[in-house]
Amino acid sequence: MHISLPSPLLRVSVLGSLLLACGITLAQTPDPDGRMTPAQRSAAGIGAPVAPLPAAATLTPAAQKARIAAWRAEIRHQLFVPAKLPALEPHTWSTFSPTPGVIADRVTYNTADGMIVPAIVYRPDPKRLKPRQKLPGLVIVNGHGSDKFGWYAFYSGMLFARMGAVVVTYDMIGEGERSVVKESHTGEHDAWVSPPAGLARTDWGQRLAGLMQVDAMQAVSYLLAQPEVDASRIGVAGYSMGGFVSGITGAIDTRIHAVLLSGGGVYDGPGGYFDANPLPCQMPPYKSLLPLGDRGGVLYALNAERGPMLVMNGSHDTVMDMPHHPPEWFAEMHDRTLALVGPVSPAAKNLFTTVLYPGISHRTSWVDRKGVVWLDQQLHFPLTTPERIANEPTTHIGDWIKANGVYLAKSYAAEDREAGLDALGIGLPGIQREDLMVLPDADWQRMKDRLTYAGWAEKTKAAEAEAVVKK
């Protein structure tokens, strides 16, 4: 998760460590919004055990179908995801070609709360396609602080468009063109906002997470609106915070066929990883799903009901606390999920599978050979073959970053992190930041209240105030 500056909570953590080293302890006042102290977070582990939900085998088919629908409705309700998505109203501002054989469209589309998402959509040059050829679609959901300007967003866009996919990359709220300063790694949405009295202490984060859900779901809507895209071959790949988002999106949006999480999937028990997370985009929404009971089991079960899922992690990923989520934890989660969907159900064939890289930390593994092979198996890229993918030369990302002057945060420029990836493909360029800007500045200035986190925050404060009055 990319955070450009230490948050106040992290600074408190450092101070607390220094005081403890000196033998000094401070009385802890419970946080009114339910946030954990640094000491509590470090001891969170996988959280408390959860009571098993009734197995699918004990329910009638009608009751199981109703339970699945109720789970999805509860998630959408808790995260303020509307039953009907907003009108998409896509607009293409301009087009360019970042590399031979690939076209990139600068587009915007509508999302929740009257906001607008700027995106770069990569697609194969029509000259490379057969008449009326159908293509798969892929949505890239970035990790913390990153956006469509991030290296893995535009690398993925070019890589998979060259293989024949239409790829949507977009700015997360508060980053890129959705930041008041139009920069990346701003962490704008990380600011903690306490809801007004009378609302759940998680309300702001629930609304923030809901916006992120609709951002991703509207990217799917954009793909489905393209006549060349095959509606049965839609995939979503999410990294880190984007993995948290994508795992929930896959649970509630049945239009998606395949979901890949890289650096994620640790949907554990009460007081565990996500409940202990100090960020408003993760702890509040995950806590709001407590009415589901076994949140992890339900999320994985709903994904299985939708389609295939791959979860890729490094054994030494401390960002996702993988030491507390070893293969045995995922195996136990797999068993719980199987019971929830039923061992003879069609969903049982879609139960999530995992890849664990020994000695590796936090990275976007869908660009490596294992990730591309799995995506091709699900989406069937039309301009390549399994044999070509198996023998495709690779680019060492650390070397590529340096050679192309591409930005990579220092903490991720390590061999066990993103810099150590051997990504499929060679010869892909670094794309200049100005080329990835969607809106001309005059239009951005005119529309910024519908683009930026600051604009969304004003709308959301008004919505919360109205909710208090209605109570």
C-alpha cells in the first residue's frame, strides 16, 4: 500500500515504541471511532474465531439462493452501493498510441455521488483484429496511493491490450486527476473523518468504500458498453488496497467472470487484519460487514458463486501480515467456503485458488508468467496463445524502471517487492505523465468538484448531516 507521508497514527506508533523502550507506558483511552492502538494492531493476528454459518448442504436450493441474494444485498446496503448503478455517460476526450499495436483512449465515466472517474482505456489496434472479433475486458484496481499513472497500471494496459484485451485503468479517489493537486501518492482519502453524532462511527469509511466499489463496477459497465467486448470474458485484477476493493466487487457484481487478487485476500475474523487497519477505506467498511457473520467465508463464497478467483501473495509480505495468514489459514478458509457453497454445487468448481511465492513481499504478481497464464485461461486473450505465453520473454521491472525513468516509491524498489518482478513482455515504454492526463486543464478546473476527493468530501459531509436530520 503506497502512502507518501507517515500518518499521525504511524507517528504515534513510533513515539509509543520509543516510550516503551524507555520503560514508559501511557494510559490508553479507547478511540471514540473504534480505531485500535498501535499495540493492539501489532497483536491483532487473524482476529477472533467466527461461528460457522449453516452449511449449504443443510439448506434447500431455494433457501441457499435466497441466502446468497441476502448476503449481496447486505454488502451493498452497508457500503451505500445503489441497487441501480448511475448512468455511465462515458466520454472520450482524446486518443493516442503508447506503443505499436496498442491504442489508448482518454475517457471519463460517471460513478457514485455525482462524481466522475478519469480513466485510460487500452485496446488493441483495430488493424490487428478480425472483423467483428470479440475481445475480453480487464479492469485494473490500484493499490494505495497509486492510480492510472502507476507503472503497473500502464504496463498492464499495454501488455494485455497487446494480447487482445480492452483494459480499463483509472484514478482512485484522491489520487491523480482526482486529487486537488493532480498528483499521485497524496493519500488524501486517508484522512480520518469522524461522522457526526447519531451515525455509526464507521459511516464515513463505509461511504468512501462504497464510492470505490462503484468506481470499479462502473469500469465493468464501461467495458460492457463497448460493442467489441465479450460480456462473458470480463476480469478484474486488484492489488493491495485494490485487492480489498476487488474481492468485495467480485462478491457483489455477477457481471464479472474472473477476479485476481495480488497482495490481499486476508479476510479474517473480528479484530483481525482489516478490523485493525487504521485507514478509513478498510477498517470501517470491513467492520460494517460484521452482520454477515463469517465475513471472509461469505466473501469467498459469493466470489465462487460468481466465477473463478486467484489469490497471489508472497510468504514474507508484512504489508498483508502474511506471517499470520500462512497456507494453513487459506486452506481452512477454503474448507469453510466450500461448506457455504456446497461441495456438489457449480460454485464449488470456482473456489478460490492461491499462489504463494516463498521469500517474496508485496507486489503486483498478475504481470508475471503465473498471473498471465491464469488470466489467459479465464479470459482467452485472442492475440496470443498459451504456447507463446509460456515462452514469452520477460522484463525485469527494476531494470525497466531505471531505463525508462519511471517512478517507483523507494520502499517498493526492492527485489522482494515490485522491482523484483519479471513481467511478461519486452520493449514496452514508460509513458510520460502528461500523456496519461485525461482532461485538458480548463475542463479539469471546471469539473474538479465532481472529480476530486475534496469535492466528494463536501458532498459526503452534507449527506451525513442530512442522514442525522432524518434520524
